[in-house]
Amino acid sequence: MTKIRALIVDDERAARNEITRLLAGYPDFEIMGEATNADDALKMIGEETPDLLFLDIQMPEKSGFDLLESLDQVPPVIFTTAYDQYAVKAFEVSALDYLVKPIREERFEKAIAQSRQRLGKTDPAGQIFVKDRQQYHFIQWSSVHLIESMDNYARIFLGDKTVFLKSSLNQLEDKLTSNIFFRINRAQIVNRQYIQTITTVDGRLKITLSTGAQLEISERQSGKFRQWIASK
């Protein structure tokens, strides 16, 4: 049986012990490590790539949200918190679940069930965590159809909403899955899963996305785009 590897991130020993005790009743889960702060957690996530985080929101120096913002790829997260206002915020960011301390066994069981379901449907392109103004978002890359450059930010289009991420397109291009995303010009990256039609107009390649957006591929990128499409 392949086990789900969990990392517990909490500055309180009693809270970490409580999650350890509760997880002992689920043989398909194992604890791959514990971290007492965001910096240690960041290092462990980079080295061990856990399947799941049990993450305290309120920690000294850096919060759980700060940790998630620093990750290029964010694993599924169950927030743990002693504060109801943070629990509401966790709902806004569409976490797997949130658990209010002290954790009730029936709530923990529900969170585990949701974890099993979500981990069976993991997005191969991954997800990130973004703070945009006062809103927090988990973004599944497969749901993003277009990324545009705007000054020092990237504007991410998903569904009928847009989210701003402080990043250049060059930085994002290096991180995104190359068989899904392609940079069609200096200012735009598209998701191939949303490309509906490809046409040539006045010698220029143009694409139409399933959202209705019509975009032009630069002359410099046209040859690479043809090769990229042909190879998929």
C-alpha cells in the first residue's frame, strides 16, 4: 500500500503530538516529518515533497500563509488553527479543510476522508498559493487558460476571474509544465488545453481559446509553436 506522506507544521509541541496521535489510527497515512516554523517547513518541503500538509496558520515570525506564498508548488493543505477568524479565511482560499484546535476526532475523520478524495485527483500541473490584495487563493494550474504580463505582476486568468501574482513571465515560464503551457509572445502564456482553433491571418499565427479570447503568436515564437503543437 502506497502511503500518504504528511508533514506537520506547528510551533506548539502539544498540537503536533495531537495530530500524530490522531493519524496513528489511519494506516494509509504516515508522518514524514515535523517542523516548528515556516523556514524549516520550506526546507523540508523542498527536500522531501510531502503529499499533504497539516499547517498551523498563526506561527511566530512567519504565518502558514507566508509559507504557502513562498512555495513554487503547493501540496494539498489542511489548516489547523485556534482562531475562528482564520478558519473562515481558510475557507476563502479553498483549502482541503480546516481544523480548529483542540481537534475533534469526528472532524479529523472528515478531513482525512477529503484528503483521500483530493489526493486521488491531484492536478499533474500542480497548484500555487497566491495572496491578491486581501484575498487568498489556491490556484490549480490546469484551470488557468491565460497568463499576461502587467508591470511587475502576472495576471492569471481562470474561469471568469483574474488573480494577480507578483512574478515576471520569465520566472513563471521556468516553473510551468512545458507540455501544457507555451509563451506565445513577450506578454502572454497560454494553456494548450484551452486552444480551440489555430489560424493564419496575413501570415501571422492566431489562436482562439475556448473562452473566446483571440491571441496572436509573435513571429519569433511561431516556428517554436508549430513544433510544440506537432510534438504533443
